[in-house]
Amino acid sequence: MPLVTSKEMFEKAYKGGYAIGAFNVNNMEIIQGITGAAADLKAPVILQVSKGARAYANRTYLMKLVEAAVIDTGLPICLHLDHGDTFELCKSCIDDGFTSVMIDASSKPFAENIALTRQVVEYAHDHGVVVEAELGTLAGIEDEVNVSAEDSSYTRPEEVQEFVEKTGCDSLAIAIGTSHGAYKFKPGTKPQLRFDVLEEVEKKLPGFPIVLHGSSSVPQEFVEKINKFGGNMPGAIGVPENQLRKAASMAVCKINIDSDLRLAMTASIREYLAEHPDHFDPRQYLKPARQAIHDMVAHKIVDVLGCDGKAF
């Protein structure tokens, strides 16, 4: 099976009341852990690549690793550019074989966001590729994306219909209270997604797939393990998983997860090296790290996304 777009995935997810996991990838072990869990659970999956990850892994190597995952698992896999910031970057990924791209012009004025998104949509659709756009800005840090809490803003439901009609985008990322990175909310706070905003967006765009970025839950067990073995991470609270499951039962068809994978992998590696200080073979500590990714993704697929058994 070749790489697929997210179009059919989202149509089924919207009707079925579940969401597809979009997991960020950086290297072979992460790709293997994600797709191994998806294959075990017969779940469709989106592998997404940031601008920074593409530069780190080398665009050619990364494409071949994803192609290997398609061959190995036989799953419907969508390869997606996460937070593309220019037309040129989106075009390059499309030309390389990506089946989905995100153009994030959410920091620009409304009219400029529409113009740039429309430019990407026209090129992408001419090449059979789908486009995700964004309205509203999330706080937090993820690669080149860095937005302060003061500069973040909720999506304005009254703008979404005009935006989608003028751009022709295929899905829309909205801001309803999630945030990028591991440092989301201070302990003692009670994060609450703005379901009122989501409901209004759903009314304006019936049947249209909505995306949530910054949706890691930041499990404290991994933060504690990292700190136990030499780290210095402050405590943080992520997005409650029961709220994400509720969003997935509504219009949200794609949920992005990155920080949880990084935390699981880093905690595993720190623990292994602390317990085996004389080991120096990367395979020895990357094997349990890959399993940690697998276990985290499996949990998300079953308990948060609800897309297990939905691959075919």
C-alpha cells in the first residue's frame, strides 16, 4: 500500500466519533515504535515531520524510513508536514512525496493567512496532496514555533467559514486551550478545553475535520523518572486525556502528539544508562526506548483516540 492522504481517514473518523493520531517523527526508532503499535492495533496513523526534524534526519533518509514502515506494516499511513511556515517549504515536501502539508500562517493578519494558505492549497491540490491550515494561535514552544501565553489567542468561530471557503483547505487546526511543548500548565491548575468554541466551529463547518495541536498529556511518571536520573524538569500538567477523548467524539479528527513521545523515550534512555553505566552499544538503550514509544502510542490509540481497529 502506498502512502495515503488523510481525506478518507478523516471522513471515517468524523462519522465514527474518533480521531487519528498524528505523531511527530525524528529517527528510525521513533518511526518503528509508532507504526509497530499502530500495526498491532490495526489503527490508521499520521506520521508528521517538522521543519527541524526534516533538517535533522535528512529529507532523503526520512522518506526512505517512512516508505519502509509502509512496506513493513501494510497500514494506511499519511506523511504530513507539521507547521510549514512558507510556500517554498510546503512545495518542497509535496515534491518529495508528502501526502499532506500544513501551512501555518496563523500569526499573520487574517487576509494574509488566507492568501498564503490559498497559494499552498492550489499547488497541493494540483499534486493530489491535502492541506491543513490554522486559525488562532497556541502558546508554547515546538521547534521553530514559539508563542508566549500573552500572544496566544482562541480561534474566532465567526471567521472559520469564510477562511475555509476562501482558502479551500482540507482541515483546520483551531486553538481551544491546548499548547505546544511539555511546559503547559502549572501544577494546581485545572486545564479546561474550550468546548464552547469547538461547538461553534462545528456549527459553522458541519462535517469538516478539525485538528488539535499541542495535545500531549505530559505524564508525571516520566518527568519524575527523568529527574530521578539526572534531569531538572519542572512539574507540569498536560491536556487531560478525557477532554481529548471528548473532542475526538466531536469534530476533531486529528490530534497531534509529540511531547509525550519525547518524554517516554528520554525517560527510558536515562533509566537504562543509569542502571547500566558500562554499556555503550546504542542498540542496548534504544531498544527499550523504542518499546516505550510503542507503549505510549498504543495507549493513545486505544484510550484517547479510539481509532484501534479502524485501519481498513
